[in-house]
Amino acid sequence: MPAPSAATAASPASTTPANPRSRVILASLIGTTIEFYDFYVYATAAVLVFPHLFFPTGDATTALLSSFAVFGAAMVARPLGAVVFGHLGDKHGRKATLVGALLTMGIATFLIGVLPTYALVGWLAPLLLVILRIAQGFALGGEWSGAALVATENAPKGKRAWYGTFPQLGAPIGFIIANGLFLVIAAVLPSDDPSMPSQAFLDWGWRIPFLFSVVMVAVGLWVRLRLVESTAFTKAATKGKLKKLPLATVFKSYWKQLILGTFFMLATYVLFYLMTTFSLSYGRAPVEAADGALPGLGYSYSTFVLMLIGGVLFFGVFTLVSGPLADRWGRRTTLIWVTLGIIVFGLLWVPLLNAGFAGVMIWLVVGFSLMGLTFGPMGALLPELFPTNVRYTGSGISYNVSSILGAAVAPFIAVALWQAGDGSPFWVGVYLSVMAVLTLIALLLSKETKDVDLDA
């Protein structure tokens, strides 16, 4: 049974946005770019470095799984961040909350860059890594929904999905910056063994991207501090509509929207982390594996990252393309067709990945194009499910609870299915298709939201 819309139909009257268009676009884009940069830096290090420096078990697959488990710990922390930052954002405004989320992420990322390794302090090293990784997840739990609200609550009439794609665009841009920086460092510190980082890279080179985040955070803070509150939030505050406990209101009155929003994002999250974190592991794994490792495509790190960046360019392009499509045809209709495409794509993994370089590139291009088309409309869709006084909390919880069901377990499940398939990714693709079916069901049970009034 479709959930009732959280807001009423849009009124013909329009309001002047509180922030100029350029400021809205830059503020919503730069924050998520920094947040995703920080997350991708960790994701890349989780594959290349951390199994060797923080989880030296002697078994390659076990070390990789341990590293991915810490990766998933951040996803578990994200709903908590959504609750805390959502409460602050719905009670005290979007601006200060977004600044706090950005600072939390930046400090945690910098500190990872100065951590001692297992060889120096033993078990304390992975413990500190887990704590800082949880802090990253906590911060990202409050970042995304605030950035999406900055974009959508300041969007002109009829262009909300288009504006909502700008915080989403931070994901591909952050990926390119993070992996491009790792690529440059790997080129400066080359390894004799293409399947392993160089000793210099393991000693100190991997720390540079984490430390560089300080520069990006400084730029992000400068942009964020120039924002003023959106008209929608200001109206709600003036009319006395703000809630003392937004979380209680969301669970009491908008629980259906929470569930639907969570499952809207499920296929997106699974596809997202399979195409980035898992693919980097599978692409670099030797064709003939030994010593407990799993077989893969056998590409060198530099080669496969360049291939990934090529695919991520399509991620960025189709993220922007998805906005006008969702504004014209509706979020629900657009996402139903894209989700059907993801279901089919999951079943074509083995034929594509077994077709040599051209097949792998087609796999990357198609996968990342679908990623852009499914991720882009979420910047408008999730905020549209909730009224202004609980929008930060509601959209943030849906987005981040889905991260547990999707992203937190996706790399771990993917490696387990990779093992179960004797090195074949067939079951990993099937897993993606099954998760996409769940998203499709949620979309079919929902109503269109493109005409709701965000001032409600």
C-alpha cells in the first residue's frame, strides 16, 4: 500500500531562494566532495595498505576481510550521525550542523594519516583505526542530508531534482581526486611487484592523501560559513513548527517514509560499493592466486585505477543527466527503469568480465552509468518524503540505515560470494540483482514526490 506523501501539493506561489544559485551549488557540492574523498581514501587504503599494516594475519583473504570489516564499521555509525546531526539540523538550522559534520570528518581523516601501525603498537593500531573510522561514518551520517537540503530547499520551481544532483556529484569527484592522488603517489613510489605497493608507499606514501584532507576541509569551511538558512527552515522556525524531538516525530508519524526511503537506496549502495571497493580487489587479484588469496583479473594497481577513473567519469555525467530526467518524468518513474537496468546488469557480470579488457571496460562504464542514474535523483527524492521540521532527520536516517543494509555488508558479502564461486564473481552479480529487486518493490509501493511543497 503506497505511503502517504509527507507534504502537500505545491502551491503556485514561488519564493526567492535565500542563497544565490552559485553559492548553493558550490556549498552542496564541495562538502560532499570532501566527505566522499575522505571515504574513498580509506576505501583505497583498505585494499592496498591496511591488510598489510594493521591486520597482518598471514592469510591474505582474512586480512582483506578484516580491513573491510572496519570499512563497514563506519556504515554502522552513520545512522547515529544522522540522528545527532539531524536533531541539530532540524532544531538549530542547516548551516552550523553542516560545518560541524565537515570538521568531524576532516579531523578523523587527518588523524588516520598519523596513526602508528601494528608493527609499532600491536592491537592498539587497529583499535585506533576503528575509532577514527567510526568517527568518519558518524560525520558522513550528518553531511549528506544537510547538503541535499541546502540544494533542494534553495532550488527554483521545477528544478529540484537537477539541484539535488549537485551534492550527489561529490561522489564521483571525490573518487577521482582520492584515487588520482593515490595513483600519483604510486607512480612516484613505484613497486617492482605490480600486485603489491612499494615499501616506501607502505612506510609513508599512503599517509599523504589522509593528511591532504586538511586543505580540502579548509576550503569547504570557507564556503559553508557563507551560507544563510533556507527559506523553508526560516519559515518553519518563524511559525513555531520546529519539533523539540524530531526523531520521535519521524518514527511516530513518518515511519512508512523511513522504510521506503531506506529501500529506495538499497540497490544504489550495493552497486556503489561493489563498483568501487570490491572491483578494486577483484581487478588487482592475480589470475592464478595462491597462499589463500582469491583469483581475479590480474591488472596492476595503476592500470585498474585508471580504468576505474574512466568508468567514474560516466558516473559523474549520468548523475547530472538524471536530474532533468527526474524533473521531467518524475523520480519514481525514472528510478523504476534504472533499477530494472541494475537487475539485468547484475546477471551479466561474468560474460562481461570474461570478455577481456573491452568487456571489463564495458562493465565499468555500464555499472557507473547506472550508478549515476540511480544516485542522482536521491538528492531530491529522500528530502521530499518529509516535512521541513523533520526533513534533516528523516532523510538522513533513511539514507544512512540503508548504508548498513547495503554498503556496510556489501564488500564482506561480495568476498564471501567470490570465495563460494571459486573465484568467479557470478554470485556477486546475482547478489546485486536481488538487492535491486527489493528496491524495485519499494518504488512500486511508493507515490511520486516531484510536486510536493518543501515549505510544508
